[in-house]
Amino acid sequence: MRFLYVLILALALNQAQADIEYRDFKQPEQEQAYQTLISELRCLVCQNQTIADSNADLAKDLRRQVYEMLQQGKSRQDIVDFMTDRYGDFVMYKPALKLKTMLLWLGPVLFLVIGLATVWVLRSKTTVTEEPLSKEQRAKLESILDKGDDA
Amino acid sequence: MKYLLPLLLFIVLAVFLAIGLNLNPREIPSPLIDKPAPAFNLPILATPEQRLSQADFKGKVWLLNVWASWCVSCREEHPLLIELAKQNKVILVGLNYKDEMPAANAWLTKHGNPYTVSVMDADGRTGIDYGVYGVPETFVIDKRGVVRYKHTGPVQPGDLEKVFLPWIQRLEAENP
């Protein structure tokens, strides 16, 4: 039972976020937008963390930037543009769908198609070509069929 | 013959992995290249009552080097910046990023000051405008005030001769 408690606590730890700053929002939608944005922006210092997860100085500054821009009434798109203008597409955890990122998005599908095609080609190659039975084989077959299994 | 295809596949895979291993994931292409240097208006480190803006360097080729007294790898490139300053070929502007004035001044006294001038970006807002994510960073800015090159991380031995000096020479030859 104690193990279960520890496990539950350990799993809850995983959910902990680094953004401990107190932010005051006038509308709940704004807070929602803030939470969504900071969990979509990459912390460039730590690279595999969002700015919501990271405790790096830059992540703190970027959270502040997002908060201030929301307070100024900026839209989600304004903030995304602000970030990509400065840090490039890499700042978005989920890269935008454009020509440059096509391979990234369609790569998995492409590999699946290549895989399926390979399986198909290999299978069609290995199908056994049927040769007609020789006279002896035919006679043997017929005798088996006549007598049944117990022959 | 039977092993030719697996061998080829292995070679292709190995080449891709080798390329992947040699890529630097810290090297993120800057969207600022060929765009006007973001505006700033910041107090000068040595004389905080005076302010300096990027527009003050119109018509000149200049480098913007982001540094801080807390930045360990800044120490690594510092001798090279001193060497560059000695050659007196270019304006070297320091962006003292998220630092404290006494600490910054003490650092320059201790390690030497290669900067023509340093400005203070105490809260890191100018840093955000320049897309700074790994101090030190160095920007090469042309006479029209356009960012032409960005170097992330410490300047390495040989970078001056191979990268920065050629850039400076090229940009000096351009008409404003």
C-alpha cells in the first residue's frame, strides 16, 4: 500500500511545472492562452523542454514576454510571430506546416509507404511457381486419395 | 552478391548517422540574417547617464558581442576579442546581457576591456529582440544597419582570420 502512495506521488512529480511565478489574469481565457502558449514554445537553452517546463533564465524571460504581450491584448498569432521572428521556427515545439518542414511532417507516412512497398515486392517475388506434377507423382497422389490416410 | 544490398544499406545508414553526429544542435539559424538590427536604446556601462542606440552606428561596420560577467564561456573567447580590439579594424560593441553593473565593471577590469563601448541590457529584453539564447553571441552588422552574420557560442581560435576579418573586409568595401 505504501508503495502505491510513493508511486502516485512520483507520478505526480512528473507533472510539476517550473513556472512558479504568480500571474494575475483578468479573464480566464487569457490564462488559458498563456498556459497553452508557454507549453508550445521551446526553451532554446535546454532545447528539449518547453518554456513552461524549464527553469532557465531565458525561459523565465520568455514567459514574462508572453504574459506582457497577452496583457497588452496581443493575439496568439502576434506572440507566435514575435517569437519566430526572433528565434526562428525552432522555437515552436510543433513546427509550422510549410514547404521547409514538409519532410518532417510527411516523413513517417513516407517511410510507412516505403516499408509497405518493400514487403509487397518481396512477397510477390517469393510466391512459389507451380510446376505440373510428374507422372509418378500423380500416380502416387491418386493412390493416396483412393486409399485414404491410413495407407 | 547476396550481401551487397545489406552492405549498401548499412553504408547509407552509417553516412547519415555520421552527418547527424557532426551536426551541432545548438547552431540554430538566425532569422535575423539580412534583416535590420533590432532597435535598442540602452544605458552605457561606463557612463550610465548616457544612452546608445543601434542607429548611432549608421554608416559603419560594427560587431555586437553579447557578454556577461556570469558567462563562463565568455572567458574563453575574451583573449580573441582583446586581440581583435588591438587590430583596431572594427567597432566592437558589447551587449552586457542580464548582468549587474558592479560585476560587469569588475569583470572588465580583471580581464581587460576589448569593447569600443558596452551597453547594459539588465532585464534581457534587447537580448530577446536579438534572439539571444546562448551567451556569448556575436553579430556582424553592416553600414546600413543590417545583420549579416551571427556566431553563437564563444569565438574559437582561427574564427577571427577565417570568418570575422573577411566579413569586416567585405562589408567595409560595400557602399552604405
